[in-house]
Amino acid sequence: MGIPSRGAPLARRLAVKIAEFSGVEVPTGTLDVTLYRDDLRRGPTRPLETTSLPEGGIDDRLVVLVDDVLFSGRTIRAALDALRDHGRPRAVQLAVLVDRGHRELPIRADYVGKNVPTSRTEDVAVLLDEFDGRDGVVLK
Amino acid sequence: MRPLLLKGVRPYGEGDPVDVLIRDGVIAEIGSVTADDVEVVEGSGAVLLPGFVDLHTHLREPGREDTETIETGSKAAALGGYTAVFAMANTDPIADNAVIVEHVRRRGVEVGLVDVHPVGAVTVGLKGEKLAELGTMAKSAANVRVFSDDGHCVHDPLIMRRALEYSKALDVVIAQHAEEPRLTVGAQAHEGEQAARLGLQGWPAAAEESIVARDCLLALHAEAKLHICHVSTTGTADVLKWAKARGTNVSAEVTPHHLLLTDDRLSTYDPVNKVNPPLRTGTDVQALRQALADGVIDCVATDHAPHAVQDKDCEWAAARPGMLGLQTALSVVVETMVKTGLLDWRGVARVMSERPAEIAGLPDHGRPIEVGEPANLVLVDPDATWTVRGAELASVAGNTPFEGMELPGVVTATLLRGRVTAGRIPA
Amino acid sequence: MKHLLSTEDLDRAAATSILDTADNLKRALLGREVRKLPTLRGRTVITLFYENSTRTRVSFEIAGKWMSADVINVSAGGSSVSKGESLRDTALTLAAAGADCVIVRHPASGAAHRLAGWLSAAGTSVVNAGDGMHEHPTQALLDAATLRERLGSIEGRRIAIVGDVLHSRVVRSNVHLLAALGADVVLVAPPTLLPVGVQNWPVTVSHELDAELPSLDAVMLLRVQAERMHGGFFPSAREYSIAYGLNENRLGLMPEHAVVLHPGPMLRGMEIASAVADSPRAAITDQVRNGVHLRMAVLYHLLAHEEENS
């Protein structure tokens, strides 16, 4: 299940790759965590994104959450809360393209594309063809 | 009292500055005056006008002394350049009998800043059902000259006819608050674009115009004297013009706020803009200015209506209608009539002093600035401007719609029978 | 957005953003057992109603509760309000007691505007849940949400609003909002129930319902209140119903896809025939359902974020 916005296409791409490598069709979905964030009041109005559960729901299944960048861990905490309201998975794992460190919560990823050590003042932007016209990771 | 010498003033804003000597409450000399043992007032070219007369003011005493008293209202009037005011009858208790009007008159004399003339109610309790004792009030010590149910319309045509007829024997004037009540049930704002947008129940212009037309016909028929309060619409001005052309003995007043403000101000729902009749459109404002300039509307009257904070700082429908006016009237007239070239200072004297005094039959006010005339005068600095602050006005209440506006024309002194009642000059 | 007082204050982007949020909330809650989102945890929402309205008050209350806000209902009947306390004092009391948002219904037009002014210092948000004959913005927003759902889009759609336009706050809110969203609005009413000044509204006006029906994408019926029937605005309930009531024959004059809306409560047999109200073309229960999501969206836009100017 991809976390919008950029986690959603990443999840779909992962499902395609898994099908290519192993022949297993993995159902995908998206999970918007905006309504579960604990930092909403620190910024301007965030538009809501779509939540769509994979076919057959998530009860008693292994759910892999997919996001582009793992930073403080607060998005993933919100995702775990959101997931709880949608059902009871057998297990939840986390896959991220970039882990840039600086965790504020006891959360770690199960699958990491690349660990990128950063300073807090830097900005890590993941570019995806679906949004940005090209793939890439930009460190500023 | 030492004689007063106004040095370098311009009567009616005309010609070179002259000196005016006032002795024993009367204008004693005009020209180049040298005199000893006089109080000298440097006029610095200020405009000298006859003291203003307000045919329409609410002094709230007795009954609502938390918003205005005859004393505070008199101060406001003097500061606004007035030497005579007519205090409306809708007090509590209502001025529909000799006891109340004599009380008001006496309090006015005690305060002594302005001649306070009580207006008597036309009908008992302002209910529009039964004539009040007009004769008793007219012949009382208060010498009532103007009768009005202001705040309410004498809506029954038969009662109005009788009032007009009866008034002839007393040589008094009936002043009508023209508002057909069946057309204004629940009305909150001028019926038009703004009221429609804001969801405020409409007060149609026709509710005023139909009563004015009816009463003009009745007055002509009865050969009586009619005065129309606070004219607010183009149509009323048209009706008045027609009625006067037919020889009707009708006079009319317009308020300063109807000369300046429009219902565009209602968007905030701030009830400081709530008044009855309501603020109308820009077209009406232009028509009223023109009618005043042309003499179709005779005079300016303030409809000075103080209200307590809790009666204004509330939701629109719950708010009381009315605005302060005594201290801002001249400046609004300068802004809307003088600056626009519609009136010169002689015209200001006409609409603020001479015509209202004549309508009410006041012998000592609105007189020419001539030797031998009573020194009821006002001195105006035409070039100065000031910023209106409700809290700084002399009234107890502060409900001025002109809050924060910079307006032209400052009253520098008001003289009542030669005595300084307001201004920077030592009394 | 600090307050929601009037749809006149909403441009197309702002309105669309609220409608999109409501859409997303609706989908987020679809089929869920636990219809509760933690978003407004710890926020206090007070409904302050000076007029009876089960429908609107309950809708706001459910919206607040589904967002985890603490919702407290104050009605004019059972509080100091009935003892003559001024609206201003009541508002300041509620703000001092810790209200983050006051949802107000009041018989005086502009009451919500006044409330917003008095509460600006306290930082309390105000939602207008109907002020006199002025506006009822959440009703118009939920109408728009329902139209969008049924018709796919609002831009260019022809929508008739039929009935007591003069006294209706629902109409004023709908006229502004539908105009902002690009609809073509026609008001259908007898001249006595149209305000003087309506010619300046971004609408066309008609007195003939039958002439309008064939070109409509939607028709919105307004309740005819009992006091209007006796107020001489039209000769009789029967004549009104004959001229402006939506019956089955009239439904047949409308295109197949056209939708029937009614803000409720309905007067069956008067402005709407029972068979029409219960037909699949009527979206009346959708309106109620969408009302909750829409009001959740409004609370989200008002309360879930810091003020944009801070």
C-alpha cells in the first residue's frame, strides 16, 4: 500500500517488479494518512489524497507500506494508525526508496532502496516519472 | 456680561472680514469697530452664520438618560453650532401632555446652552389612535410649536386629517414620520440590491412616498401646515416638488446621514448604520442633495438619536435604529453641499438656520446678521478639518456612523443671545 | 479559512477544495466499521442554535464526532440564552470556556458575521449554519456536492431553484456558489416571492416552471413556510402547488438525467409530490448523507490547520 503522493506509484511499480521476478500478482492500494497526522496544525491546509484498499481488504494479510522518503517516522506512525481503522493485517512491513535518517520515533524500514546520510537542513526530493516527468533523487 | 467683539469675521462667508460687536445679547455694530472693555475674539476670517436650528433631535430625557440627557445633548448641540433644537416626543414617559413638555422646556432653560423646544406627540402614547391634547401643550409654558409622533407614522388617514385641521387653530406644524406601516413590517434596510443580497427585510421607498403624497393632499385639502421628517428618497423629493407647485403648505427636512451615506455600508452588518428611514442608494443621495439645493427640501435636521452600546453592538435585527448627528451635521453639509458647489454659505444659513426657524415659528433664531438682531450666531472655520471620534463627542452615547472620517468645517464658537455656549473663547 | 460565513466569500478554487475534501472523506469512510477519524481530537466545537433544526444540528454534530472533536450542543431553549443574555455575551462566554469553533443558527441575518467579529480576538472559528434570510453556506455546499456526484460536473449545467426565493437563505448561498462553479441558474417563483434587486443576481428569473423544465439538469425545490401561505404572498396553497409544485407530470418534462433536490423538511403534496420525492431521480437522502461529509470537510478546513496568516 503506497502512501500518497509518491508512495502510491512506487507501490504499483514494486508490484509490477514482483510479478516480473516471481510471477506473483500482489494486489496494491493507497493509504492516505493526512487525517491521522499529528502535525496538521503546523502547516496550511493539506488537501486529502485517496485511500483505496487492495481487493479483498487487508484483514489477516501481510501489508507492506511504501513511501518515498523515511525521515522522522511520523508519517509511518500516522499510517499505522490509519491502517488500524481499515482492518487487522497479519503483519505490517515498511519499504522506502530513501532512508535519510533523523528518526523521531522508534520506527525502521524493512526494505530500503538506499540509505542516504543527510543533515537536517538538507532536503531530499524523490522525482517520479508519473509526477515529474523523470525519475531521480535530488539532495539539496 | 462684558460686550463681545468678533474681530475679522465674514458674515455668510462673503466679502472682506469685518468686526461684529455684541452687547446685551444683540448685535450692536458691524464694520470696523474699536471699543474698550470688551472681550475680543479673533475671528481670523472665519465664516459667521446665524445659529443653527435643529427641527429633529432626540435628547432621550426623560427615560433613557444612560444614552443622552438634556444637558449632554445641549452641549453636543452647542458644539455643533446649534442655538435651538426641537426635542422629539418619544421619551419615556412620552411627551404627549403638558407636564412632560414643560419639564423638558424647563430642563433646557436650566442647562442654558441651547433653546430646547419640546415637540409634542400628535397622538396619545404615539399610538396613532387618538389625538393628544395639542392645544394644552401649545398653550403650556413649553409653548409647543411642532407636533410629531416621530418614530411612528400617523398612519390612519382620518387621524392625520384631524391633526392637520386641528393644528390650524393653534398655528403649529404637524411633522410627519412618513412610513406606511403595513409596507414596512419587519423592515430592516432599504429595499433594493443590498437588502436582497444581505437577506434583510426591505423598507420600500414607496412606503415613504405614498404617505408623503397622501399627507400633501390632506394638508392642501385642510389648508394646514405640514412638515415631512427625514426625507430619504428620490420619489419623495419628486412628490414634494409637485405638492409645492400646487400650493401645498408643506416643508421638509433631510438628515446629514442621508446626504452622505448609502446602503453600501450595510455589508458589515454593523448596526451603527441602522437608521429609520434606512440609508438609501447613491441615486437617492444625489437627488436629496439636489432637492436641498433647489429648496424642494427646506432644511437639514439631524435626527440625532443616541443609543446605548448594548442596543447597537448586537445583531442587526435586534439593534435600535438611529445615529448621532448634532456635532457632525455642519461638517457633513459642508462636505456634501458646499464642497460640491451645491450651496454657498448663505445657502448653509438658509438650510441650517433660517428655514427651520421659520418652519417652527421661532422669532429669535435664523435672523439676519444685522444690527439690532439677537446674537444667536455660529462661527465656522471653513478650511479646518477634523476626524470624528464617537468617544470624544459630548453625547453620552457614541453611535456615530462617521467614526474615523475626516470631515471639513469646524465650529469655533456658538453664541446664544451673545453668550458663548461652545468654542475656544472664554465665556 | 478562519470562518465560513457566506458562500459569497468562496471563489471556485476554495469551493472546489472543500468539495474535494468532502469527496475524499466520503471515500475514506466508505464501508468502514469504525467511522471515526482522529483529526480533530482535543478540539471543541459548539453548536449554538437559536432556531430549531434537527437536521442541520445533527449533521454538524455527527460530522464533529466522526472527526473526534468534542461537540457540545447549546440551544436557545435550555440555557442562559433563553434568559435574555445577548448574543455577544453568549458568544464571548463560549469562547472563554474554550470553544475552538462555534456553529451558529440564528433568526437575524448577519448574526454569524457579527459573531465572527466578536470572536476574532479569541481565535474562535465561526460557521454560519443559517442566519435569517441571508445564507446557509453548508447547505449550498452539500447541494453542490450532491449535484457533482449525480451529474459529474456543475460547470455549464442548468439548475432551477423553485419557490420562496425572497425569504430563503438556501437560495442566496446557492446562487453565489453555483455561479462560482459555473452553473447556469434560473430562479422560478411568483413575483411576490422574489426580492427587489434580484435582477442584479447572476441568475435568470422565470415565473413559468413548465417552460424551464425541458432544459434543466437539476431542479431544487424550496419549502414553502406556513407563515408565507397566510402572508398574502400567493392566493392559496392549492394555486401555488398547481403553478410551482413538482408532480410526476412535470418530472416527465425534465430530461432523463435531471436530478431533484430539496433542502428539507419537505411539504409533500405542496412543493413536491410524494411520488417525486421518493423517485430515484430525487437526491434528497443523498443530500443528507453528503451533508455529514461536507460538514466534516468544513471543520477540517477550519480547524485542522494553523491560520494561513500566522
